[in-house]
Amino acid sequence: MRTRGATCVTRQRRQWMMPWQRMETLGTIATIEHIIRKFRELIDTDSSIPPELRRALHDTLDEHLFEAKRRVLLKAH
């Protein structure tokens, strides 16, 4: 169990490290979102992809986006 002092020290350490780390993390997430958005555009503009497959591809991209963001956020902490 953490004491109040240990919690404050941990919080201070996070606050001290956060500005550069936050910018790096947000930049990485923005890059990932941009790449996923481009894939979505390709999926939506390709007329040879049937609607059922489009839905499945978008669902897969949603899962990958969520997992990628989770990995980036876990790495930052």
C-alpha cells in the first residue's frame, strides 16, 4: 500500500517528465491516426471493395487503432 508521501512523489515525478513525454506521445498518436485515416480513404474510394468487406476492414482498423494507442500510452508511462 502506498503512503500519501509516496503518491505525491510519484505524481511530482510524472508532472516533471510529462511535458516532453506528452508531446512525443501526442505526436505519435497523431501519426498513427493519420496513417489509419489514409487507409480508410483507400477503402472508401476503391469501388471494387464490397460494402460487407468495407465494414470488416473498418472494424479491423478500429481495433488496430485502439491497440496502437494503448501501446503508445503504456510505453509513455
